Amino acid sequence: MPANSWNTLCWGGSLQKQAADVLPACDKAVALAPEDSRIRDSRGLARALTGDTQGAIEDFEAYIAQAQNKDRKAHGSAG
């Protein structure tokens, strides 16, 4: 199953109050596409909802860093 499918399960399950149940899907998505900021954002949500504050912070920081890097590349700035 592709990373985006695991991510859809992760995000949807988290929003449906099933974050603990879908966390393995979130981990699988990150393992398949660790540089995809959307996937890190989804796992960050699941981690936050399950009380893994430090893990959530790590994922959200990775999300922000990846988003800023994409923004720099889109605008032609050196990083």
C-alpha cells in the first residue's frame, strides 16, 4: 500500500477519535515517505491526540522545516 493511503488512514482515523488505533498506519506512512511533510503532520496529530507530546513536537518541527524548504525552493532562495 502506498504512503498516501497509509496517511489517509492516519489522518482520518485521528479525526474520528481513533488515533491510538491508526498510529501504526501513521508510522508506516512516515517510514515509506519520511520527507513528505503532510505525512509528518498527520502523525504529529495522532501523536498529540495519544499523549505523545515529544513525538508530536518532533513531527510538527519536521513538517515546518520541510514546508520552509519547499517554500525556499519555490521562490529560488538559497537555504
